[in-house]
Amino acid sequence: MSRKPRLILSRQALAANYQRLSSFSGQAECAASIKANAYGVGIDFVAPVLWEAGCRTFFVAYLEEALALKSLLPDAIIYVFHGFKASEITTARASAIRPVLNTLEEIRLPGIAELRPAVHVDTGMRRLGIPQYQHDRLLEEISTCQPSLLMSHLASADEPLRPDSEQQRHVFESVRSSLGVLCPPSSLTNTAGILLGDPYHYDLVRPGIGLYGGSPDPNDPKGFEAVVTWQAQVIELQQVRQGETVGYGGSYVAQHDLRLATIGVGYADGYLRALGGQGEVLVEGQRCPIVGRVSMDLITVDVSSLASVNEGTWVEIMGTGISVDTVAAKANTIGYECLTRLGARMERMNV
Ligand SMILES: *Cc1c(COP(=O)(O)O)cnc(C)c1O
């Protein structure tokens, strides 16, 4: 009987990526963005490894994620990106979880100063944070919430040739200089922003994707190592004759006789359906193309070029041989989506 697809998670690669991002960031503290179950990699695996590597500050999206993290790392400093409601103050206070305040209303919440919040100023992303037309009001009121961190977020850090990041940094600078001596420690960058260099680092950086082995520029991966190696087993081998079709809808027509391996992974595991006829997997060290559509639990791969492949052979779907960014490009998406879609059914092995 065949086994479920599996994820082999490398502690060494995760710790090395953290050290690398930290060394790219100069004097700034290197925090970690671990929202969405650590980008799908798994918070239970990721949090203790990062702590051991020296990471002390973490960012999540929701209070529930913060509470889960707190139970893994009781001494961690944890910020919650998605703002805060008055009803959550008691819970946050009891667990020493710090909100990121995104609106003037949140800054005015009674008792908020006790939580040592961060304040998010929008500098041009226009998604979260106090918008620029309210910065004057913010400057008048910010001291009431006694922020532990001033933050903003770059919209186009992964496109260093555009002027956008520099414009955002200037807006951030003007808020900082208006605050003068009252300015709290500051944080502007994600992974891509770290690579923009020293003026962007401030006091704390908060990378996500680089920790997990993705890169802002797939053509220049900066040495980030694959944390996730995704493998699946060959379940059946078939001979297909020229002119025969493969899979749902008969969308693939064999141009010549071929040997076909059916592999136990599909879109239910997060193997994106867009990879049908586009993706490749690594069989016995060799890249082999997906033919036909991706099914819920299966893909079909042309292994004609291989001398030997057997039922039960483990195949690399994504990992050191085929990077998350390569898979993403073939699916016309980004590495973030490939990671966060990794399915719950798979076996996970920490090495
Ligand atoms: C997710 C996130 C990050 C991390 O971004 P990466 O591109 O994964 O490094 C940093 N800051 C904010 C506000 C985020 O939402």
C-alpha cells in the first residue's frame, strides 16, 4: 500500500536562514513573521527552532495565533498585526500579547498603554495602518498609548528599481523626526526590504518568506535554503501508446509512446491545479514533466527518460532540487501561496 505524501522539515535550514537574515540586517534585531501557521510550514516546528536560533520577537495576524505561539514560547514578545478590539484587552493583558494599532480609535482605547503596543503608520501601501492624512492627529495623540514600536510596511520592496520604497521610507522618516526624542524603536522591512540595505533596517526587521526558503527574487535566491522538502510516492507505472490520452478530460495526448508514473499527491495536498501540463517533479534526481491535469490526490508524470523507476519510489515535488519559487513560477503565482496551501493531510517529519 502506498504512503501519504510527506513534508520533511529541516531545522538546520530554518536556523541558517534566520542567521543569514540577521546578518543581512546589521545591528537591527531580527524578528520573525510567523502568521498563517508559519506560512504553512507549521508553527509547532518553526517557533522552537527560531527561538533556539536567537529570535525573541514574533509577529502573527490574529490574537488566536498569538495565544498558540505563547503556549509554545512563554517568554517570546508577540505582536498581532491585525489591530485590536476593546473586548480583547483582558485576554491580551493576561498573556502579555502586544497589539499593533492600526487606527486612531485603537490608539484611544482605555488601558491600551499597558499592553506596550506597536503603532502602524501607513506610508503608501494603503492597506493597514494610520493613513498619511491622519499623521498630524497621530503625532498629537501617540504618547497616550506609549508605543513600544513604530512600524510601517513596504508595498514594492521586491522591485528595488521602483522609487516606491524610497518614497515610503521618506514618509516614515518624517513621522520619526516629528516624534523626535519620543520616537519609539522602529521597524519598516520584510524579507525583501532587508535586502534594500542599511537605511531600511532601523531597530527591528520582520522577515517571513526568507526564513522558509523563499526569495524575493527567484533569480537571485541569496542563499536561502529550502526548509520544506515535499515528497510523494509512485503508486503505479503505465505504458502509454502514441495517440492515447492521459487523465481527466483527456487533455494530454501522447505524442509518442511513453512511460507514465502516477504519483500520490494532488490539489488536496496543495499541489496547485494550475501546474497541470506545467509543473515538473524530481524523479531519481531527474526533472520529469507533469502530463495531463492535476487530480485531487494524484498527478501523472512522464518518466520515459528514466532507466529505472519503481512503484514506491519517493519523488521530490518541491524542495532542494525544485525550489518553492520554481514551482510557484510554473503555477503563475508566488512562493508564499505554494507554502501556505500545503495540505493538512500530509505526514510531517522534522529532521
Ligand atoms: C507578512 C508580513 C511581513 C513578512 O513579509 P515577507 O515578505 O514574508 O518577509 C512583514 N510585515 C508585515 C506587515 C507582514 O504582513
